[in-house]
Amino acid sequence: MTPDANVLKNFDTWKKFLGNRVVQAEKLGMSEDTISKLAFEIGEFLDQKVDPANSSNRAIKELWDVGNDEEKQTIAKLMVKLAKNNA
């Protein structure tokens, strides 16, 4: 398993990892809207391909699964904000 794959096992590590990527994207000039759209796409990928490794990720997946696209976009935006605060 790669070091990046281990990131998904611990929610605090995941937030820090994601936060660092958000900061990097902003430094490259990406807009908040673009970052949120990418977070949505990552959420879709994780929902389909990754079994949550902890209870925090499981709760987010369950919220994602019951949400419509607009609600999922809100979750993605909130995850970006949360991650940015943990960078």
C-alpha cells in the first residue's frame, strides 16, 4: 500500500492531506469553484471505489449516498473548507 493510500485510514490525516492539496491548488491559481468541483469528482470516485476505513469516512459516505448532486456539491465544498482549516 502506498503512503497516500494510508491517508484514507485516519480522518485527521485525510483532512491534513486534503488541506495541503487545497493550499497547493490555490497557489497554482485555481479558483475556489474549480477546487470544489474537483472535490466533488474525488468524492464520486471515493464513493464508487473506496470502502471507508474509519467511522468518520463511513459517516461522510452515508451522507454522500443519500444526497442529490446539489447536496453532494455542498458536502464537497464543506470538505474543502474543513481541509483548508487543517492545512
